[in-house]
Amino acid sequence: MVEILLLLLPLAFFAGWRASRKKLIRNQKKQQQLSGHFVKGVNFLLSEEPDKALEVFLNYPDIDEYTAETFQLLGDSFRNRGEVERALRVHQNLIARTNLNSKQKQKAMFSLGEDFYAAGMLDRAEGVFQELLKNNQSNKHITKAAVCSSLRTIYEQTQEWQKAIDATDCYKKSNKKKEGSSTATALNSKSLIAHYYCELADGALQQGKLNDVDVLIEKVKGVYKQSTRLMTLQGDIEFHQKRFKLALNKYLIAIKSDSRLLSMLFENLEESALAINDIESLQTQLLSLYKKKKDKTVYEKLLILAKKYGSSKAIDELVEKELPKEKLNIESIFNTSEYIKSHSENIDAEKGLELVTQSLSNYLQGVPAFRCEHCGYKMHDYLWRCPACQEWDTIDHA
């Protein structure tokens, strides 16, 4: 019996070797077929025939870890080029594959959600991201924070502010470790939530639901008390209730914190000051703010008030001082010339012309004289070739 077994061993070894050899040959042939299939798709892409390439890739028989990544990149590339329908086809085909592991499927689903968002199909995008959030596993490529951030962007678009707050909270909790080491990220999340509560408060104010507004104001204070939008909203509440003195004070607090708000709040500021007959006080406050901030918008609004309601010696002195030395923008120079023209009793025409000429000279210093018609790049001297886009003979006067 032992002798027979010893005789059969070489035979069994040979049979096993032959079977494995055949399997290896079959695998090599299959791999060659797949490689040829793949190369064919790439060639179509290189030949600028994306539809043919798409058909080849979508009919690709087997997807492993490496080809799945390639498909993923292909779909993302289509979306980045604005070819959203092609991106959708690639990512939907990828998700339908049964041999994808969970992490690969999550990554493909995230891309599908981005495709839907790019296509403006916000409800479909939300559905995909919500499903990802529900089934989210540990994945270095698609984190819970990334999904929450995408949902937040959708809710901003649809103006669903409470959902945007929840998504931002989700992002904060998911990104807690990073946020703990990043003050900027923490402040940004607080600022976002404050904006969303302010949006809800604005809506309630328009509907006259003042109790709801008060509740939302307290929520903003709890999240981010330093919010300049909170200060503005408090002014709006007083303005809405015709408590103009309080409104004026609230608005001025906001503007002193951020002078950029003046353009947005100027109409309400002017109306509030008129209602309490205190334009002069408003001018004084803005004059003080300009001296501190040197904001050109503040300077322009001062001149508008002075032209409409009367000037003061302080504003005349400001004009004579600022025009020769400050580099004002063209709007500021125009408003100044209009102011001088309407206040000729304080600033004579010859002196006014001299001031405006000096101001224009300051403005023109550093303004590029030429511009590339091809890419828009601006330059001071004429050149035969644009240094930005490298095109020839495209330079013209700016």
C-alpha cells in the first residue's frame, strides 16, 4: 500500500503542477484582455472621444482596488470639467458593482452626492449624503466631518437654516480633535451658526414674530457674542419698532466694530438720525470713525451727508487735508468734487480745482496703463507679449 502511494505521489504532483499552470495561463490571458480593454478606454480619452471611452469603461468586466480608484478619478475629472452627466454615469456604475468593498463604495457614493449637487439636484444630493451619514464607517478618505460639511452647503442653498445649524454642529463634533487645535476653525463654526440664527431671526422679524426674534437673539449670544451681525440685527429690531435713537446707537456700535457695514446700514442710519433730528451727531460720529479707520466709504458717506444737510468747519478741513495726501478711489474723488461745487462759499473754485487735480494725480500713480485683451492681465508698460498668458500682440490700453 505504501509502495502504491509512493508511486502516485509524483503523478499527483505532476497533475497539480499542470492544473496550476493552466490556471496561471488562463489568468494571464484574462489579465491581458482586461489590460487591452483598459488601454482602449484610455486611448479614447486621449483622442478626445469621451463617450466612446465611457462605454469602454462602463463595460469593463472586473474591478479591483486599483481600477476602482481609476474609475473614481475618471468620474471626478468629468465633474470638474463640468461634464456632470458623464460623472453621474461613472459613479452610478461604480456603486452598482458587487465586488466593491465598503470603503470604496462610500467613496463612490460621496462623489455621486457631489455630482448631484453640481447638477443642481439638491434633494438627490441630500439623500446620498444622509445615507452616508447613517452608514458611515471609519474611512480616512470620506470622514463624517466631510459629509456634514457637504450637507451644510446644501442647506445654505435651500435656506434651511435650522438644518444648516445641525449640520455645522455635526461637523464640529466630528472634527473635534482638529478643531481643538485650531482656534480659526472653532471661530469659523461659531460664526457660521451665528449667521444661521440671524437668518432665522431676520425671517421672524419680517413676519413680526418679535418673541421668536428675542429667543433667537439669545441663541446667537450663546454661540458667538462678538458677532457684528448680531449688533446689526439688534439695530434692525429697534428700527423695526421705530425706536430710532436706540437703533442709531446699535448701528453705530456695529459700524465702529466693522466700518465695512456702513454701506449696508447707511440708509437706516440716515433715516434714524432724521427721525430724532440728530444728523449733526451722526456726522460727528462718522468723522471720528474716519479719522480712526481711514475707510474711504466712511469718507464718501460723510460728504453725502454734508452735501444734503449742511457742512461744518471740521468737514471742510477734512476735505482740504485728505485730498492732497490720501490716495482716494475714483468714487471718493467724484463725491469730493461734487461737495466742493456745492460748498463754494467755504472752498473757492480755484483751490477746489487744485485739490481735485492733486487727488487725481495720487489716484493715477500706480494705475496700470495697459491690459491684455486675451487674459485681462494689467501692466504699466506696453509689451509685445503678455507675461501671463504668453500671447503675442494682445496688449491694449487699459
